[in-house]
Amino acid sequence: MLKRIKLPGWITVIFLLAVIITGMGQLTQAGINKSKNQTTDKKTEKQQDEKYISTKYPGLTITTETTNKDTYTSAISTLLTEDKQINKTIQLWINEQKKNFMTDIKETKNIPTDGHKAHLNIQVDTNKVTEDIYSLVFSSKTYTGEANGINIVKVFNIDLKNNTFLHIEDVLNINNDTLSMMRELVDEELQKNEDIYFYVIDDALEEVINDPNNWKWSVNKKEFTFYFDKYEIATREAGPIKLKIPLQKVSLYLNKDIESLLQMPEEQQKEKEKENIIQEGAKLDSNGKYVALTFDNGPNPKVTPRVLETLKEHGATATFFMLGSQVDYYPEIVEQVAIEGHEIGNHSTNHPDFTNLSTEEIHQEIDKTNHLIEDAIGTKPTVTRPPYGAYNDDLIKIAKNNESPIVLWSVNSLDEKTLNADAVQKEITPGSIVLMHDTLSTTADALPELLDRLEREGYQFITVSQMLNLQDQNGIGPYDGKVK
């Protein structure tokens, strides 16, 4: 039989139950608070990441990934929207180009025999049509031994408001009259360039125009543009063809919806006066202990601001060799780099291997980036670094005309794998030029330790132009910062 609990015992039991319930409540509340704090921390991290993202093209971001292997190099620009399906479609095309390239150099062993590495370069030209509509012109260029390489174009016309791809039927009323008209307009534009028109194959052109679903095209307020791959409508001598047709010539065949968008008044652009940011180099002690830190492939919306913050904390200046494709998207970061006293150099537009390009193609890569940087900060860059450190006589002539020394490096941090501060420190000597990348979060993570180590050894951080002046190195170079 159970014993009956007397009154004092009941009081004790009730007290114990109260203690247990209170404890459980506190534990539950602690768990809730912990969960809230974790959620808040994640939100804060996300906000910290997002505050760095400032792009000229709202709704779009771009990154450029480079690879340097024993048998090949590559530079691949990837563009992201806020829609997963659009991103997936674009990425599938990029992956296909990468797969074809790797198959070509692995299975067929189709590797250049002229001393150059095979190279894949995927770049994108972003054309803003309206606030929500963009034409994204991707170009996949491969060099695996064939003269002039192979160039494939793919155009994605996207509507960010509705998260869809635009098809030709969304722009033009497609019927027999339209096709006949486009055939005449294309022929008319081709005839303006005799060097190309001579090689055009009429039957091939007719076949392409009669298949509008496979057109590669873009449109803006001024023109409708066709893109034809090499061999598509002409013999190999013509190469890839880009053909612009004034928009007014196709206006009668535009769909009403797109016509109203394309004829909207141009958005009033606020002209921002840019002061020429001229960095006056401080007087340097010829016996001082100096090192030039350089960062390639940016600007990057997340990593570059972190690098800048670390440099500021150490009172260090550096040189940022920027890609025009990145500058185009993040001009505000370019401006921030200049305002904080750092040097900006030209690293090409799309990170190609210059030794595989024609003189005109090198000119285009250099000139476009010069203009993009000038638009951002009001002055052109005065130093140049070729991707992969690959240069030829053509680049030297262009650099001479631009009065822009070619700058390589004496210490490769190998930060594509990871930035080992200890290993890099041991390689550095006075006068060194150090190669790093402000596109890698691991580099931003390790940079504070590297600067701490170098400061303890008495090093001061200067730009490459200051280093060249200090060493009385005049002319185009190339310069690598190695002790002679």
C-alpha cells in the first residue's frame, strides 16, 4: 500500500515541481534566444556581404575565374541573375564549352606545338536595353593549335522583371515578309564591307535567315545586331561576323510591346564630375626596405573591400591590376580603390593569353579597359600587366604607344591554392613585386598576417610605379621586380 503523504511532504513536492518547471522554462528560453542570435548572426553576415555588392547593372553580378595549368590556361566569366533557372541555362552553356575544350586537349591531344599553352576564354558583353531587359553576348574563344583559334557566340536576351528569356518572336513579328526584309537588310549591310562580302556564301546566308529560332541576335534603342560564327555564312577568311542594322529600318516589324519599350525617352543620366585622381608618390628613401603588393582580376564586390580595409589598417598602398569586364560592373569599387590612394593598372578586358591574339585584338583588350577605368576614376591607368604574364612584341609596341610599362612579378603567392603567409614572406626581398588576387576570400583572410609579418621585418608597402621610379627603371619593360 502507498503511504499517505502528510501536509509538509506535499509542500516539499510542490516546491520541487516548481523548481523543475522554472528550470525547464529557462532552458527553453535560452534555446530560443540562442536560435534567435544565430539567425541574427546569419542575417548580419548576409547584410555584410550584400553591402559590398554595387553593380552598374542592377540584378546582375559577374565573376571571372582563371586557371593556369601545365598544358592550358583559361579565363571564364560567369554572370548571375536573381533567377535560378536563368542562371542554370547560362551555366549549362558555359559548362558545355568547358567540356568541349577539355575533350579537345585531352582525348585528341590537340595541344599547340608552337610553345604556347592551349587557352579557353569565355567572356560576356552586357548590353542594357531597358531597366529590366538585357542582351548578354557570350563569346567562347579557344586556342588549341588552329591558327586564330575558334570563336563561338551565344546571346541570351533576358527580361529580369519577369525572369524569362526573350525570344525573337517577342521582338519581331515573324512572317515571310519579315524574313524577306531581314535578308535584304543583312545583304545590304554586308555589302558595305567588301573584305567580308566577297566570302559570303549566299545559300548559307539564306538558310540561316530562314531559321529565326536559331538566330543569334541582340537589340537596343539604336540597332538590331546579328552575330554569325565563323563558317556560318561565309568561308573561313571572313571569320566571325557582327552585323548591326539601324533599328529604324526594322521598326515596321517590331512587336508593339517591345516597340514601346525601345522608344522610351532615354533615362536622364546624372553626369558625375570626376576629378582626376592623381596619386603623388611620397619621397622614398633609396636605402629603404620596400615591397610592392599587387592584386589581379578584380574588382570583386565581396573581396576587394576586405582587402582595402586591411591595407588601410596597415597604412599600406598597393597596385590593383583590373579586368575591364569587372570594372564595367563595379565602377564604384574602382573609384573607392583610387580614392584610398592605390594604383590601378590594366589587366586586359577578358583575361586572354595575348600571345594567341592578333595585334588588333590586343589593342581592343587594352583600349576598352583603359576607357572603362577612365570613366570610373577620370584618368587612364599607367601600368599594364598581361594575363598569365604572357606578352609579345605586339603588346610591347602597344604599351610603348600608351606609355604604360609592362609589370610582371618576382614573387607568386600561389594564392589560387591558398595564401600561405609564412611561405610568401620567406620569398620576399627588398624590391619584390608580389602577385596576389583580390577575387579570393582566402587571400583576404590571410592578408593581415602577411602584412604583420612584413611590417615586423621593416618593410614598407608602395605601388609598382613608385618601385620603378625608386629603381630608376624607365621605359616599357617588362619589369618583374627581381633583384638584378
